[in-house]
Amino acid sequence: MHPTITKMQEVVAKGDESLIHELLAEDVQFMPPTYYKTWTGREPVAAVLGHVGQVFSDFRYRRVMGKDNDWALEFQCKVGELDAVGVDLITLNEDGLIQSFEVVMRPYKTIGALRDAMNARVMTDARFLKFREALT
């Protein structure tokens, strides 16, 4: 398994954005399951993933599939009392850093709860005012 993927499995559930930060390419693109916009850049993506790691509970990867630069990591977690399963679709760049990170999840009800929890966190994190401007 690629060392970045191994390390990612260790740090994602911790919600420590400094550990996540070092795994991301400078111009990483993150596509969340909660809406159809792409976050671009190491700083905003690390911040988003840091918050997600704190919203999810009982997070664990169940299966890891892939080779070279393309990976799919199946996970399960809870958002509040709601169960969810999902897949992290990851592409690494030539330096072994995460270049593209897309998350797909189900069920719909849990994604709604995740969106609400993330919106509440983002509204209290001043950094996101700057990051939001980059999205529009």
C-alpha cells in the first residue's frame, strides 16, 4: 500500500488538520458529499477535513482498494446517532501527495445531518469567510 494512504487512514479520524495538511498537494481538490462545489487548496481542504474528523464518530475504514496513484477507501461512521457508509476516492500526484479527494456517502438523511453540522462549524470558523470567497 502507498505510504500516503497508510498515513491517511491513521490521521483522518483524528480530525487533526495539521496531520492532514502534510498529506495534501498544494492545489488539492476536494469534492464533498454535501454539495456540488469543489474546495481547492491545501489550507481550506485541511480545515474542512479537520472539521469533518470532529463531526464523524465511530469512524473506521473497512476496505482499501487501489494501486499506484488511484485509491478507494470504504468507511463507516456516525453523524450524531445516524449511521453512514461511504467511499473516499483519492488520486495521488507524482510526489505521492493527495491531488484529488472525492467523498461519496449514503444514506441521504445522514448526509443532511453532516451538512448541517458542517455549516454550524464553518459559521464559527473565521477562516471560512476567506475560503468561501474562493468558491464563488
